[in-house]
Amino acid sequence: MKQVTIVCDGSSLGNGKGNPRAAAVAVLGFKGLWKAVGEYLGNATNQQAEIAAAAIGLENLKEPCTVTLMSDSRYVVETMGGTWKRKTNHDWWKRLDNAAKKHHITWKWVKGHNGHDVQEVADSMARKMAELGYVDQALLEDAVVELGVLEI
């Protein structure tokens, strides 16, 4: 099985107020090369965007892989690791469960806004896609080009 790293983040501007704008981004790494994928979610909470970001990363793998999935969301990492119970967002968890089932995944929490190069790209791109209201693929490509070849 290929060994892949996924670093993901979700963003909901106006989370819980009025008309939030949410987006999710996953940055996939294989042998030090990176690709970013995203989805504009519209009216979603920050927690839902975090779940979606992990799902998007896994959904973009074309074959079963051994995955280290890194998220700054303890909600995602602890829930998928079985420590926390699912009380809400069941449809979102179902999507992530479906995306995860064919892979062997190690769920790893990474502190956000702490200088982790790939996490910073995922965070900034999720916020930018939420601001724009759509996924700008060229922006995502430019963001990962700046990472260069980087193994984590």
C-alpha cells in the first residue's frame, strides 16, 4: 500500500451566526510531493467543515492507502480514534466513515497556527475558499508549489 500524508482543515466564517460560509481543504502528500483539494460547503459549521476536510482528502485517494491524517481538530481526531462519542453531525460522520473504510489510517492531531508548513497551507486555503465562496483550483496549486518537495 502507498504511504500517504493528508493534512486537512476546515473553516466557517461566521460560524453559528446568520449565514456562515464554510470550506474545507485537504493537502495530500506522497513521497514529498503535494496536491491540494477543496470543497466549498456554504452553510456549514466549523466542526462540519473539519469533518468534510478529512473526508475530501480520503475521497481523493485513488486506491487503498496507508494514511497519516493530520488535523488541527481534536473533534475529528478524537472521534475517529474512538475517544469521543458522536452526538451530532451524523450525516457528516457517515461521509467520513465511507471515505475512510478502505484505508489504514493513523489519526494525528497537529496544533493549528503553530508554524507547521503544510497545516498553514490547509488553513489559509480553507479560509480563502470560504471567503471566495468557491474553490479556486489555481490558488490551491500555487499554495502547494510553494511547499516544494517536503516530507513530513
